[in-house]
Amino acid sequence: MTNPSWADKLGTRKKLQTAAGEVSYYSLPELAKKYPNINRLPYSIRILLEAALRQEDGFIIDENHIKTIAEYDPKSVKEEEIPFKPARVVMQDFTGVPGVVDLAAMRDAMTELKIDPKKINPVLPVDLVIDHSVQVDFAGSADALDKNNKLEFERNGERYEFLRWGSGAFSNFQVVPPATGIVHQVNLEYLAKVVQTRQHNGELVAYPDSLVGTDSHTTMINGLGVLGWGVGGIEAEAVMLEQPIYMLIPEVVGFKLTGKLPEGTTATDLVLTVTQMLRKHGVVGKFVEFYGEGLSQMSLADRATIANMAPEYGATMGFFPIDDETIRYMKLTGRDEKLCDLVEKYSKAQGLFLTKEAPTPDFSSTLELDMGKVVPSIAGPKRPQDRIELKNAKADYRKAMADVFKDAPDKSVDVPLNGRTEKLGNGSLVIAAITSCTNTSNPSVLVAAGLVAEKAAKAGLKVPATLKSSLAPGSRVVTKYLEAAGLQKSLDAIGFNTVGYGCTTCIGNSGPIDAALSDAINKNNLTVGAVLSGNRNFEGRIHADVKANYLASPPLVVAYALAGTMDIDFESEKIQGKVSLKDIWPTQKEVNDALAKAVTSDLFKKEYGNVFKANEMWNNIKVGAGDTYTWDQKSTYIAKPNYFENFSLTEPGIPNLKDISCLAIFGDSVTTDHISPAGNIKKDSPAGRYLTGRGVQPVDFNTYGARRGNHEVMVRGTFANTRIKNLMMAPEAVSGKVADWTKVPEGGNTVHIPSGEKMSIFDAAMKYMEAKTPLIVLAGKEYGTGSSRDWAAKGPALQGIKVVIAESFERIHRSNLIGMGILPLQFKDGQNAQSLGLDGSEVFNIEGYDNNLKPRSDIKVTAKKKDGAVVSFTTMNRVDTPVEVVYLKNGGILHTVLRKLGAG
């Protein structure tokens, strides 16, 4: 790692004695002598300030940036740009593989320019945790875990070999092997130090841990008092190479928590309530910081559960300051005593340690929740913010059947299954999964699920044959404490066997359901359901056959699984036979007693003691050496991307965007799952046809997520989600009428305007590319919501899309679009494609998009219709910062970095 040039122009560097020895630090209290406002800043802003103070170099970060943050006024936040250099980067394998592919391709580009390829190397520490690849192919059996692990390695051998090469070729880069856990839980339990140290000029300097991650749920670490959030893989790659994140200084919403959770409720119920409140308040692009006397009643795991869901309530992050509970959790999870002492002493010296006596910071706005008023809840059937009180769940399900799915709630059919005839109908659950770090990081809800299983097993209950149930712990520690509490055997007995250590169902890796069930669902157009303890339930995400998806706490997942349907009122109806929910629901005392018995520091120390060498299948992977990667032309998993073909060190400038054709018109809430699916690849899709043409059998297709290292697959998968709707496919769309969205067919298809043919979006994009026609996409509100998926920007860029005009953008996706050289424009309030009478047949021109572009300036768009009529409208360009203009001038962020390193 390079030695940073951390100057001390303001004279704030001081020394501190700790159990780890003497450390130096850049003192915020010392800086407060010049800027007294620091003592009233939100804790999250103080950490941004420390990063600027410590890394001030008069070039990238100067004293004006320090002044901007130190004089921050939350009631009147100015749109001022600040650079932020985090301490480290975390990645998961779905986003990490294409990230390492990009670094390898950049090394090739440097070699072609006759420049040392090792200039492309992570400068900051990077941890990649392999957690997204395991699928639930096998479930409900004692050998499911071993079978899924074996199949994971068979499918992903090429990817894992590539990552093994990367871990050797790049310094400051380490890979946590498969079957260890989920990146955010591993980060929370092991990787995060809360306070980092680094040698500088012969002294050990301490500073706050901070990070960005290539997954939106990176925010989970905010529960530990660590500043961090998700970014796209493209942006993370730039950060690895020591490029700052340029961001507008955010508003900070204070969320006051009081009281304590009542008997019978869980942290999941709390987080669904918080998510709904914050979504309603509006926190997109903002920090949320939690405070209040209620924090003293919360475990750190509960805080992490709330922080994890920041993407679902729309915030950049949900931050909990360091306090006594932070230190307690660090000791519980086996952190070194010297580190714990350093964290406590450093954070207190810096004014970063929250105490009861500390004054409440000044916030931009505030909300308050008495946790004593939280009630059992679920969320669905399509969005995590749509909370439903459990007592109203049956009524809400029936209303959704009528209003959302337009179907009768009682429709059912007989299905032959394993030699018996089973009933399957609307509302029947076919998937129930305890999954996702959101909840599997929290021992209280996992133990509660185990206790429900224990009581159910004693009553002779099991999940129905029509349901696929699974348990995917977020780390191996979970299995150990469930075993120590005697609860794993009960989960096994009712059908919740451990299937793998990874994200599984939460990211769409639910695996297949029985073919007879799938056939019955599709032949009879049944609206079946899934219930999971995850964080996202967007349509088409969990399983292609499942329309109604609900989020619930792990113990409620078990209860619903045993009932086998969403069409149940737990207050008045039995789960099975004479057994009701209250008969199997544990008391808080039962949960606490089990926690005290089973969750110990020794478990964490043992499971993480040999984390990088514990997986023998990983250790046995043979890998080549070398500074550059030897690409296998036959590989369908790893391919050299074409972003840097004919690369030159000369900046090309902003392109002229004229005579643009429309590829698609989308509605509201188009997610990154819609744009770039992570799940199964259909045989008759463009990606399926490509793989078949390369000799890959459909059984070996794997998922889009697993093939993100191959741009040929991913560009064909762009907009290939089975549930996406393109207005141009409506029968009346091309005649200029406003279409009824309920009549728009699903699937990734469009109309190729020059020929009038209907075809896949990919095939149309290739025809336009042959004609050298640039493309535009029109969309509604919240375009790009969901996972921080860089392929949702890379794919459109490779399809030739140059502009996206939407009513609003999700934060990370907007940034990713710019990172790939795509211009994001925002309709003015009240306008959209339909209100302007646009049907996609027009020819578009973008006026005023040139090298003089200013952030957030107005851009005029003209659309010429076939009859010669012209529709003109003004948009706001969502290039939010000056550095993003530079990225667009270079064709993207990676091109910018490559030119900088090549020239330097």
C-alpha cells in the first residue's frame, strides 16, 4: 500500500495512548477551536470531516472542503461538492467478478500502450466475499448443503479460478472463499475494525473505518458505527485506484427512537415500520442518523437490521453512532481486546462516541418512533415499503388478489406430486426461505425461528409438500449457535434444513421448484406466493413463477411455511390441525435464555480463525500466475470486455447526440432487476440462444448473476426480465395513443421503428448499432431502484444507449449511468413520455449537450414525429457534480482513471 501524503496544515495532529500502543490522530476537537459548529454536527458528518481533515493535500482535498463540511448547516444544506476517500472497499462476487474483469482489461490496455500494467492495482484494501453464487437446487434434506456446495463449484469453476488469479495478481486484494457467509454479515462480524490504523512517516495513525461496497446493503455496517454505503462496481473500481468519490454534502434526517419493542414483536417488525416511515418522509440521497434513549434498549444486531434496509427506505445510509453497545458487540464477536480499547479511546477523544450526556446534533429534519407501538408485520406483495400489519394480512392478500393480480383468491387445482395429489391455488406458498443478511445477522430472530420450529416439531407439524423451504445462514456462526441451543435439529425436522451460506433466495437464487408445480402454475395462471426473511420482494426477483412475494421475520417465515398459504388469519385460524400461531410463538424470555446459552465469543473466534483457508475445494483450485490475465476464448463465464478497444490517452469529449431512436418506454419503479436480471436464463432468450450456440446445455446455463464476467451474455440479458413492460409493445402505442399499462404485454421486447418489426430489445439494439443509430430510453419514477448493479448501466451502454430520460432516478443507478458514459436527464415535474404524447416512433435530438455542460443545467430535447410534428420539452440534466462532466467527456469513469494513470 502506498504511503499517503497526509499533511497537517491546520495543526490538528495529536497523540493518544491506547492498549495497542501510541497512535496519532487528526483531532476534531482541536479543529473545533476554529469551527465551533463541529460540536453540533451529526456524527456521520463528523466522520466525513475527519476524512477531509486527514487527507487534505491542497489538490484533491483542500481547506475549502474542510471549511464546507465544518460549517455544515443541516437546515440550509448547500449544493456543494465534496471529495470523500473511504478507508477500504468491500465486494461480493456477482459485482466483484466484473470488477476484477475490468481491472484485468485495464491492465491489458496499459500493456498495449507500453505502460507498466501493475499501475492498475488496488491502493486501498479490498475484500471480496463470495456469497452470491450458491443456489437452492436442493432443499428439505440433510444432504442439501453438501449437494448445493458441490454444484456451486461445478458451475462456477471458471469464475473461481479467475478470482484466485486476481487474489494473487493484485496486492491489497483478498477473497473470502465460498460457503463462509454473506458479505455484509462477514463484514459486520469480522472484517470491520471500526477504527483503522496506517503507518505514516514513522507513526501509527488512527482514523475511522469507512468504506464503499459493490452492493447496496453495504449500509448494514452503519449499525456498527462505520460510515459506508453501496456504490456501483464501476465507481468502486475507481475508489480502489485511490480516486475520491465526489458527492454533494447530504441532508441528515434524525430518527429518534424511544421505548422498547413489546412482547411478541421482532427486529424485522421494527425495520418494516421504520422503512415505511422513512419512505413516506422522503430520504432519497440523504443520510439518516438514529438517536434517542431507545438506542440503549437495542442490540447491535437490531441496529444492523435497520441499517441494512437503507436502500429500501431510500437513504444513502442509516447510521448509528459508536457507543457502549458497539464495544460490547466487538468483544462478543471476538475482536481483539487491544482493538476494542483503541476504538473506545479514539472515538471518545474525537467526539464520535455517543453518550447519554452528549447533546443531540442538529438535523435537517426529524422523525420519532416509540418502539413500544411496533406490531407484528409483513411487507408485500411487490415492495418492501408496503408494510402490512399481521392482523390485516389475510384481508390485504385478498385485496391484492382483486386489485393487483386481478384474480380470484380461491382458485385452485389438483397437482400430482410424488405419487400423491396435492392442492395448489392462488395464495399457496411454493417458497419459504430464511435468507438474507438483513435478518440472519440477528441472533434474536434466528433463535426465535428455531423456537417456533421446536414447538412445531413437538406438535408434529411439517411444511406442505407443495412448498420449498430453506435456511441459508449469513455466516457459519449462525449454525453453531443454533446447534448449541439445540434448535437446528428442530428446523431440520420441519423442513428448514441448511442449504448454503450465501444470499440464495433473497437475490433470486431460489433454484427450481418441482416441475409439476411450475407446470400447474403456468397452465392455470396461478398467483402463488413466496415468503422470505429478505430485504427485497420485487416482481420477477424471487422466482419467475411467483407473483406475490412477502417479507417477514424468520419466525413468521416458519409460521407461514407451516400454514402453506398467505390466505390465513393467524389470530382466528389454525396453522395445521388444532395448532395456532400463539401455541408455537416463543416468549421474549425463551429467546433471551437461548441467546445467553448459545451465542458466545468463542464461536466467532473459532469460525473466523481460519476463514481464508477453511474451504478445501477453494484451496484446491489450480490457477496460473502473471500480471496480466490469460483470457480463455472458449470461456462463457469470463471474457475480455470491449470497453477499451482502440483506447487512446486523448480525451474524446462529449459526443454530439442527434437523430436518436427510442429503444423502449418504461413506467414507474423499473428496477435494476428489470434492467439486468440476476436470475435464470431462459432457453429462448437472446442470452440463451448465445449460450446454446456456444455448446452450453440449458441445464448448465446458471444465472445472469453468475455470468457477469462475460459481457456477451450480459448485453443479451439487458432488459430481458420476464416481467418488464415496454409501452412501445402496446397495440396502440405506435399510433400515438396513450396506452393502458395493464394491457402492455410483459417481456423484454420492443418495436424496431425503421422496419416496424417486433423483436427482443437486444436484437433491435443490434440493428440500430449496425446502422450507427444512437439510442434513448424513456422511463417513469424511481428508474433504477434496487440493487447497485453496474450491469444495469454497462448493458445499456453496450446496446448503444446514450441517453435515459426518467421522471426520477435511484441514486446509485444515476451514478452508474454516468460511469458508463450515459447521460441521465430528468423530466420536469408533471411531465413524462405519456403526458408529452411520445410513443417511441420519434427521432430525438439533445440540444446543449457539449463540452460546456454545467451540472444540473437545463437541457432541451426535441422529438420529431413521423408526420413532421415536433415535440419540444426541457429536462434537467442529472449530471450532479463537475467531476461527472469529466467522466462523460472521457466516455466513463474507468476511461477517465485509465487516462489519468496512463498519463501519470
